[in-house]
Amino acid sequence: MPTWAMAPSSPVKVWATYRDRRYAAGEALNWKPVAAVTADAIVLDPSTQKQEILGFGGALTDATCYVLSQLKDDERAEVMHDLFSPKEMALNVCRTSIGASDYSRTAYTYDESDTPDPELKKFSIDYDKAYILPMLRQIRKTNPEMFLFSSPWTPPGWMKTGGSMLGGAMRKHSYDPYAKYFLKFLQAYKSEGVLIDAVTVQNEVDADQDSRMPACLWGQEYEIEFVKDHLGPTLRNGGFKTKIWVLDHNYNLWGRAMGELADPKAYEYIDGIAWHGYVGDATAMTHVHEAFPEKNAYWTEGGPDITAPDYATDWAKWGEVFNGVLNNWSRSITAWNVALDEKGNPNIGPFPCGGTITIDNASHKVTRSGQYWAFAHFSRHIKRGAKVIATNGTEPASTGGLIENKGSTALTHAGFRNPDGSTVIVLANRGAQRHVQLVHGGMSLEVEAPADSLLTLQWA
């Protein structure tokens, strides 16, 4: 009999975040024979396994790398150990920007020119050498299993309508030099000791942000043509196996994702879809998976608001979001900025965001957000190569939308089977305290979920 089919008997370790407790270990729980199954029981089915987990992480933007670079060596080593060490938070799927994002100290690309430069004679990554690349090297040293993917917020202005990095749209005659721009970026980073495992074509393909920040519009047919006729062949011919992800935008654009994967030649080069959770809900990823089951889903952006009163305490909200994302086929969760200062800076864009952690400019004190504590319940327990398992219950497993779940009072759940055979269940309770029954075969586990809590259960 396979181990997943056997009734569990080992004690269940528990970690909880609620009220004044932060990822605190509790007393172990024990399985007991089922006497009766409650109407709202969560029934575990480890035989139904879904996607393989790649990991968890955040964006290592210009802003984040700058904030980290301002710490003293011992302070920075402590922060990086906490965030990235496989023995601690183990963040291992992180995002970088190809040139500037809105969370940069200045707007820039790697080929600044007042006139078109199709041969990329002015290409340079010198800006990144000051502190971005040193931070990335140190982070990869802290976690050698780090998977890095990179996204441009804008091509160089001379490739676009309007000629500016701020807003505007991509021009077709720039496809070939832009594909070579990606290749030169990968080559330059590799020469600096930083390998990039995947790229997205464009951060938020249909948002130009009213020309208030680095951004670029890409029509659906433009992205398809660029990938299949330019970017895909250029990277392949250049000897890079870097994965290509498309869309890199919200759930509500799932129809566009379907359209891009429906093109046979683009399908050949596209590894998967990059998703943001700001509009729509995570069931969009399931719609795309059902149509294209061989392609992957990755959740590539979503972060807290530094101005929100619950910035440091909204762990249950983020737990619900993460449960929804993982129950809808995403292989990874990557937050927005890993670290910003106490004002949500550096920021050249119009939106007030917060880091997964905040580092005070003057004192270098670290404040951990509710999102940080939510990550602890996932990234410390769910290992690369784990499989999502079915956790069947009467309540929805969460929509995973950042807007849609604001008023939620649900208890949501997600389950995982690690490569070592251990099982992990994460419970996010947005409502009042409640009793939860987990059922596995002929055994049951009784769990008390405090109000506004996040719990991780793990057993061998």
C-alpha cells in the first residue's frame, strides 16, 4: 500500500499566527479514529495530486536592492539569512526588473539613446553594477537554489511610440532589436555571475499607467508575434534555455492567455503564464490549465500597502490569497518588493506599496508585514518539488483575489505532499474562532482555529 493511502498515525506539529503570536509552535495534535464526520469537515485526499511547487519569494527591485545595500554588512547578512536561507524563510523564486520599474531610484533602460540604436551599440548594464548585482550575488550565495526571473517595465524609449520610457506602446519594427536586447541582458548578467532562469515579455502588458511610470502597452497579437518569431528563436539560437512567460498581468485577462497559447508556434516557446492578483480571481488560472494542461502558471506580483492600518497584521488575508493561488494550479508565489523603507520608498511611480519587510532608513529596524508572516507558514514547510493535494471541504478553497477577498470571513485550506513524504496543511481563518475537523481515511484530527488566524500543520 502506498504511504499516501495509509491512515496517518504520527503526531501533528502545529505553528500558529494570531493575536500576539507570530509563527509560534504549539502543542502537537494526535489523530484519532473517526467517530463521526462533521458537515464542514476537510477531507484530505493525497491520492489526488496536482501541480509541482517551484517555490516562494519576492521582487528584488532596484528599490529593494538599494535598501538592502544601505545596511551594515552584519545587519544585511542577518536579514538575508532570515529571508533566503533554506533553514529559515527559504525564499527561492524571486523577480528582478530588466531596467527600471516603478520601484527604482530613477527611470532607465540598458540602451539609452536620443536616436534609434538597432545594433544596440549603447547597451550597458553599468547601472546595475553599483548595488543590484552585488545584492543578487549575495542572495544567491545565501540560497544556491534561488530561481530568478526577470521582467521589463519598458523597452528603451526609441523602440516605442512616443519615444519615452513612460507609457506608450511597442512598435513592430523594434521586435528584432528588442529580442537581441533580452539576449544581451542574459549574457551580461551571466558574465556578472547571475543566471536568470526565466523572463516575462512585459510587466502588465495592457497598462501604460497614464505615462506616470516606466510602462508599455503590448497588443495580444504583438506579444504572440514577438515570442514566436523573435524572442523564442533568438534565445534558443543564443544558447539560452531561459523560460519564457507571457501576460504577467491580472486574472481577468485569462482569455488573452488562452489566445496566446492557442497559437501553435508561440505555444512551442511559452513555458507558462505569469499572473497578478489585483483584478479578478484565481479560478482564471484553472480555466487556462484545463485548456492547456501542459503549460505552467506562476503568481508573479502582489504586495501590501504601507499606508494600510493592517500592514503588519493581515496574515490571514494573505494566507487566504496564497491558498487560492495554490489551489488553482500556480507553481509559485512571488510577492512585490521584498524590502522597502518606512515610507514605501524608493518609488518613482504613483502607487503606495510596502515591502514584505520594512527597513527603517535611520535605525535599520526591521518591521515584518502580515505578508511576511503568511509566507512563513508556507515557505518554511512546503519544499520545492512538493505536490498540491486535494483538501475537499464544504467551503470554497478561496478565490485568491486581492480585491475580491477584502471582506472574506471564510476558513480556507490547501494541502501539500513534500518530496520527503511529509504532509503540510495550511488553514487561514478570516472569521471567528472555529473548530475544524480534518479527515484522512479512518482517522480524524481536531483543530481549534482562533479568529483571524493562520495555522500550519505538518506530519511525517
